[in-house]
Amino acid sequence: MEILKTKLSRRRFLQATGAAGATGAVVGSGQIAGLKALGEAKAAAGDGQTKITTSICGQCPARCGIHVYTTNGRVHAIYGNPEHPIANGKGCPKMFLGTYILYDPDRFKGPMKRTNPQ
């Protein structure tokens, strides 16, 4: 019970958590026991109807390279292009949500008409 009686300073707390984190990183080598490394998710392109189109993402100014997976004329997946020099196959959540933005029922599908005379 002497442990509970000692005062724990902020400095001592930060030292202990830093040491524990470093030990965990070295001993665990980046993996938690019982969990396998997450493989790269890819859409199935072997059915003959899936078409992969290489393009760039327009959701932000970075313009990362993407692969757009289309089946029967409908986009079902968007993944990063590993050969593109900007993002090397990685992307932000906006890129992956491009499919939802494309098929959003509330999105504008044509030019808007100005109703204000000025």
C-alpha cells in the first residue's frame, strides 16, 4: 500500500509512460500478439466484368492517383494507385468516400439556375 501513498508527479508519469511505450514498441515489434498484419484491401477484378480505370482524385488539392473499379457501369470501389508519385497508393478518407459522393441522392446533377436577378 506504500505505492498508493507516494505522490506521482507529472514528470515521473511522463517518464514511466514513455518508457513503457518504447518497451512495447521494441518487444512487440509493431504487432500485437494474436493479431495478424492487415493486408492491403483490393477489389476482385477476376470476374471479367470489372473494369479498372486509372485517374486522379478530385476531392482535395493533392490530386492523388486512384484506381476506380467499375462493374456493369457502376463504381463500386476506389483505391489508391501505388504507381502514382504523390501518394504512393495511399489516400485520405475523402478518396475512399468518392463512391458515396458520386451516388449521393442529394448531389447536384446539372448546372444550377440563378434566381437572384442581381
